[in-house]
Amino acid sequence: MSTPICLSFRSIKLAFLLATGALAGCQGGKVIHILSYEQGQAKAQEYVRHYSPHQKQGKWVGPPVTLNRLRRTNLAADPVITGGVDIQEPDGKLRPFPGALITIDGAHTFADNSSRYARVIGPGRHRLRVGGVGFLWSEAPALHVERGDSIQVIAHLLPEFRPTMN
């Protein structure tokens, strides 16, 4: 008697996992990496041609950030993340982006007037994202830091190429 109940429970659990996307790893569509201005413009044209309000939209992210790591320069100090944020223009030139949003483990920091930032963090694993209104987010791979580490993170942001659709 317990076997049919077990099978029923497993079927319900499997249906729940499929419905919530947990089994398939589904989190709102696929991730589209935009690495250049030209690619972003081409993807935006494709987006407009194939847009449907009923279709689940993918997540667009910009080019990955550049990391420079200094290991254990001062063992008594907490790890520090510093860096800068620039906007990439259509001609490839970079210009500073004061006020850019830097998110480290869900806590926010903003770039100063010269587009630089610094943040003291604790040892461990951290997630960093850089972006701003009207720009694609750039993400760093998971950062594992120890006491005394310093990491410089430089981001070159691309605009959000997709137009607002009604």
C-alpha cells in the first residue's frame, strides 16, 4: 500500500519542480550576453522584429568586468573592492559614468564624480554587478577573497539596446 502513495507523492513533487522551474533551472528565460555595440544594435533589431508580449523575454547582460587581484597585501586588513565604471560609446571610446550603481551581495554603492568607487567587504565569497538606468548590467564571476586581498574591478557598460515596447 505504501508504494502507490510514495509514487503519487513523487509525481506531485516532480510536477511542482517542473512548474516552478527548479528542475530545469529556468529563471525567466535565457541569458543573452551582449559583448559589443554592434552586437547590441543587431540584437535590438531582431528583438523588435520578433517581439511578442506573451513571450518570456531573456535577460540581457553586458560584457564581463575586468578583474585585477592583489593577494594578501596587508593580512590584517579586510578585503577591499575598488574600481571604475565607463560607458562605451558607438565609436568605441569610453567616457566616465558618475553615479553608476555597484551592487555587492545586494548592498549598493555608487560611483563618485570621477566614476570611481571603493568598498570594504568581509572575507568570503561575493557577487558583484555594475549597471545603471538605461544600461546593461555587467557581472563579475563569483569573487572569493581573504583577509588582505584587494580587487580592482573595471566595468565598461553598454546601453540597454532594447526599446520599450507596448
